[in-house]
Amino acid sequence: MLQELDYRFTPREKKKVDDIGLEKLSPQLSGAEREVLWCLFKHGPTWDGDIPSKSGRTELVSKGYVAQAEGWNWLTTEGGTLAIARGLHLRKGA
């Protein structure tokens, strides 16, 4: 499923991906969801007014990747794992 030399995953992580399936680890996201994921990954907890897409944020909350309270938004553990699985930690400016 993954290339043998995929530098984003350790051998243990590759086995986990093969066991649960890549789609569960890195599901399809809309452009709005990807922008919000990047924003929260790069900046950490972010005020509602600074979120690039409210609809993208709402979708990520419904999927369990983002949590929010009192006007603040942040990645859940699952959201952080998703961001890393999608290679955001390798993106320029991270």
C-alpha cells in the first residue's frame, strides 16, 4: 500500500496504516478543510475570527479532528495525527 521508502512513516506506522487502511488515516478533505487543518497545525489554537473557513472548521469538528470552546479552535490528537500523515510537518513554513 505504501512505498517501502516513504520517509513519513516508520516501519511500525506503515504496519498500522496497512492494518487500518490509508483512507482512515488520511481521508479525503475539501479545500476548506485542508486550509483549516494547515492553519491550526501551523499556528496552534486559533481564534474564530482568524479561521480561514468556518464551514471547513465545522466539518473537521464533526469528524473529530478539531475541537472548539469559547471562540478558540485547536486540533485534537486525531487531527494532529491526520496533519502529520498528510505531510504537513514537511511543508515549507511549518
